Amino acid sequence: MEKKKPVLVVMAAGMGSRYGGLKQIDPIDRDGHIIMDFSIFDAVRAGFEKVVFIIKRENELAFREAIGDRLGKYVKVAYVFQELDNLPEGYSVPEGRVKPWGTGHAVLSCIDEIDGPFAVINADDYYGVHAFRMAYDFLTENQNEKDGYRYMMVGYRLENTLTENGHVARGVCVTDEEGHLVKINERTHIEKRGEGAAYTEDDGATWTALSADSTVSMNMWGFSASILTELKNRFSEFLDRNLSENPLKCEYFLPFVVDELLQEKKATVKVLKSEDKWYGVTYKEDKPMVMDAVQKMKDQGLYPQKLWEEK
């Protein structure tokens, strides 16, 4: 069986609600690079040769100008649109709905663009060079799925993903002794607490401590094309369950579908641990810290000052 080259999928259709504006397209260094430049630079160094951007159709021009056009020389670029009305036959968009259908639906939008293994990342997170190497190598080596789907995710130490400027939502991973994912506990409100961290589920009335060493998901996944079929087959059932109760806000989340496949024993997810620090601009106030970190990495030689010209 000839091995297929892994593809990188970038989820960039989100509205950037907490931060205001198209945060994916906000430069984080004095050379005009955005976080995505660093992700794709690292991905190309790791071996990826094609990038698929999932965007909103109305953002296409801004997106091409901000990033897509300058990457064309270094990597194959494709665009897919996450459309509200991209629904199974017999379903229609609920009146008044503007919110996209979630990360599972975003990835499903790629079904006509991908026929092999792929990694998925958020557009506005910095994952570090190590993550892309691990993902590329795993996806290249694990293409035989006779005994079930072989997926992966990159996990980060919780302490490497916190902000000084408020709370974050993180999926806290539970793994077995072989490093396979058992489940993800979604914690929507985690804050730094002294040396460690804690989460609350009742708006701060009570707090539960979390080890700073916990492994958390930052939405970097690796899949075979099988996930696209699963996402497609399960979407109608999701709509049937949720449309009547929550027509304007329900979301088809990628991790929920992964969890279903784990419970059904159809897939395993290897958790590959990165020691890199994660960077992201959850809040406007995070930006100066991210800019400092990026400049430090350039000073240390991890990146050239101008990414694409010197490649």
C-alpha cells in the first residue's frame, strides 16, 4: 500500500468572539507575520506539502491577502468554506441562526478535498515546531487501520497553556498506561492559582485544583480520512437530537465525535506530548506577551527573522 502524504487542515472559520475582529489575521511580530505563518512554517519544515484552510466565504479575500497568497510558493493551498446551509438532505438552517455548526462540521467541510491522513489545528494557536514533527511522523507511519482507526492528538502541559489575563477553556485528557486517550474532560473556566491551576463549574463559587502537569488538548488532532465519513454519517443524528432543543446555538464538536468512536472501540487516539509552550491570543492583553515570545524564539535561532524569504 503506497503511503499518502499527510495534509494540514487549518480551522479558521471561527468568529473570534472573545477578542473582537479577525484575530487570525492580526500580526504578532514587527515583520507582519501572523500566528498562522509560524504554524505553516513549522508544518512545511516537518514535511507537510498541502494546507487546507477552512474559512467563511465572506472572509476569503481578506484571508488570501493576509496569508494565503504569500504561502503559495512554498506549499499547496486550498480553501474550503464552512457554510451554514451545508446540511444533509432534508434539513434547513433554523430561522435566526448565525452561529457556525462547530468544529466537527468545519472538518466535514473538507470531505471533497482530502482522501488521506491529515492534521487539524486552530488558526489562532501557536503549537511549536515539535508538535508538527510528531504529527507528521505519526500520520505517515500509522496508515494501516485493519484493527481500527488510528488517530492522534498533541497534548500540552496545562501550565504551558494558561494566560495571566483571565480564564481559559481546556480539554483535560485522561490517558491509559499506553498513552492512548480514554476521555477528555471539558473544563470551560480554568485559572492560574499560585503554582498550579483550578477550575470552576459554578461561576467561581467553588474551585477544584488541577495539577499544572495535567495534559490538555489544544485542538491539534491527526486523523485518517475515516473521520470524514464518520462525521458525515453522524451529523444527521446530531441534528435530530439537538435542533429542537437548541436551534440557534447547538454545535457539532469534533472531540464529541472522537469520544463516540472511542466508546464504540472503533478508534484509538495516541496522545503525543509536547513540551513546547503554547501561545495564543485569547484576550487582547495576551498580545504583547506573545510578541515578546516570538521575538525571543527568533533571537534564539528557532525561526528566521523573516520567515518565508529565507526558506
